[in-house]
Amino acid sequence: MNITFKDRKLRKLVNNDKNIVKEYGTIRASKIRLRLTDLMCSETLEDTRNLPGNYHELTENKKGVWACDLDQPYRLLFKPHEDPIPSNADGQYIWKDIKGVEIISIVNYHKEM
């Protein structure tokens, strides 16, 4: 799957071993790298459904954004490159048609909501 980042700062941070550990700690940095590798090795978002990390769609004011678990309560947030996001007649997103994502943040979104 094609992976991009919301901004250059986030891309540089997660691609630098020293800085990612300094910013997020060893455990969270390791989980971030693992989740990014899982996404990169997937052909579509559907391939992540049964992987560790609980990849899931968000709802309400974060509809159109997905998350996966890091270390509790932190999540890696991302959104599909496809615009509009592929969906069926019932409005459900079609994960197998999503072939790229943009990483938008690493956050405890429960605290920020």
C-alpha cells in the first residue's frame, strides 16, 4: 500500500530511529514502526483487518479516518488517499478498494475529543 504523511515533520520524525524514540519512547516507537510496516506490506486496507493492532474506522466527528492501536491509549490515525472514499450503497466503506493512506497523527484521541 502507498503510505504518505500529513506533513514533512511527521514523516521525518517516524523515519528517524533516534528522534522517534526520543519523542514517543521505546515501546510506542516500536509499535509505530510495526504498524507502518504492516500498512506498507498490505496491498489494500482490507489486508489489515485481521492483523494485530485493531485497525478500525472512526465515527462521528472523525468519520473518514481510521485508527490502529499502539500502546494504550495511543493510536496511529490515517485516512485513505481515495477521494471520495469508496463506499457501497449502504454507505459502508469498501476496505479492499483503499490502496493508499495518509498518516495524519499519533495521538490519544479519547483525551482530545
